[in-house]
Amino acid sequence: MNSPILSPFSDAAFISLNILDLRQLALHWLAEPHARAKAAGVTAMRQAWLAGALQLNRQGDLLAPTTIPGRPAKPDLVAPLEVKRRSMATPEGRASLIHALAHIEFNAINLALDAVWRFPDMPEAYYVDWLQVAQEEAYHFGLLADHLQTLGYQYGDFSAHNSLWELAEKTQADVLARMALVPRTMEARGLDATPALRAKLAQVKDQAAAEILDIILRDEIGHVGIGNRWFAYLCEQRQLEPIACFAALAKEFRAPQLRAPFNVPARLAAGFTQEELHAMKIE
């Protein structure tokens, strides 16, 4: 049965679910297949946490269903090279780009929820941070999905790829690897790519989409910063040198190669040091 979404911002929504633990509820919404219901549920979950309506059990592993992450039947997931590229000069091409960005944000909701439920024994601030990320990614998804509708399309109308979640699966056994390679590698790449995408949208006079990307870039700097903060914390806890640790993890998990152009100011604002960027050959 699908999760109720008629009143996702009410206390009754959480009473009906009978889930009052933050990590358990994050797992519930991670398994939710409907994109809009997931986004609404995550927003309500953060509101409930801020209102003091949820508890947090930081100890112990949780049993996950086999259906995570929950995702709708559409879009069709294909290999990255099989995602059809369309010209931005056409309305369909512009919609395709907006769809690709919405898919990234949908995956980002799942990634943040996975960070909340999967890893026990972290400080409370860790879970609060990733709950904030999940809610902001849900907001981004809603903005893009709504804008896509103004262009005559729905989320799911174009094919998409799954490489972002594949790296999450590879790092599911170790929170250190997850913090190193998802926010600091994949999501940081978004900081690099956003300015060029915004320029393309502005060039075809889609000012609404350009302004959405301004919001996303602002928030994503904070999200990458959260990844940097917890990566540094874990390195300190395990007495590891961060630059060497990151290089070793990138090699072990075959992280995607970083390619220019780089948004150095945004990376610095997100907490990367000049020494780290130099070691990554980001100038």
C-alpha cells in the first residue's frame, strides 16, 4: 500500500505510520516509490523532528527491505552513454535537461535518507545534518518537477541513468567511504557543472530554470560542506590523514575521474582546503 500523502505535514501522517524514530522513518521514506510522496514525506519528517515529535536511536543496525531505494516505474534507467542527448535549441531538449536535473535531485533525496538510516553510532548532529540535506533535496526536486510540468512534461518522461546510486551501493559498508565519495566527489561535481548549465538555460531565456539553479547551487555548497565536515570528523576519529585517505578511497572504489572546468570558489566555500584541491589537481 502506498504511503498516505493527503496530509503529509500533519501529525496525523506520522501517527498513521506509527514510526517515531528518525532513522526508521528515514528508511520508510527511502523505500517509498512515488517521487512526490517521498518529497512530501521527507519535508514533513524534518518538520516533525524540528517540532520535537521524533526520537533518535543512534545505536544498532536496522533491517532494510529489498526495495530500496524506492523509485517510480518511470523513468527508465539506462547506462549513462545511452541517455539520449537533445539540442537545447528545442523545447524538448530544454525539458530533457530539466528532467535530468530533477532525476539527480530525486537520487540526492535517497542518498541523504540512506545516510540517515544506514550508519549507526554517529553523533546526533550527523543525523540532523543529513535530514536537512534530504529536505532541501526534496525542495529542489519539487522546484524542477514543477517547472518541467510548465514545459509540458512529467518526471519520468525521459530516460535516466543510475550512476549516483551505484556509488552509494559500493560504499554502504563504511560511513567514511560514503562521506568521501558521494558528497565530496559526486555532489561536488555538481558545484562544477552548475554554472555552465545555468548559462545554457539563461541563453535560451529560461529565467525560471536559471533561478532554480541559483537556489540549488547555494544549497549544494552547504551539502558538500556537510560531507566535508563528517569526512574530517571520521578521519580524526580513526587517526587518518585526510588527503591520503581520500586518495586511497578514490582508488579503492574507482571513483569517477574529476574533469575540468572546476568551480574553485564554490569548492572552497564548501570547505575544501587549497591543499586538498591541489592534491586532486583542481586549480
